Amino acid sequence: MAEDCNEKFDFEFMKWILLDGRSNKYVKQYKAVIKKYPDKTIVIKNQKQLNHYMKQIN
């Protein structure tokens, strides 16, 4: 999160996470970003990976 940027978690954002953001168009874009910036991208696929990552950064 950028400095002076307020976080926002509302219905529109939740809908995008659960439904709209998972279309083929966006999946292809995500994969392209991951491929282009592998050193700057972290993909967490499940709770175990999230827990492991959180332990590493704390």
C-alpha cells in the first residue's frame, strides 16, 4: 500500500476479488506480470503458504 493511500474493502472490491477479477482476460494479465517480474511477485495459493510467508516477513 502506498503512503497516504487509504485501504478500502467494500462490496465492489469484494465482488471484483471473488468474481470479476478471475476472468480469463485478467488471469492472462496476472500470469504475464508474474512472468515479467518474478523477483517482485509473490503468489500465495493456500493458507499454509500464507502462514509460511507471514512467518518469514515478521
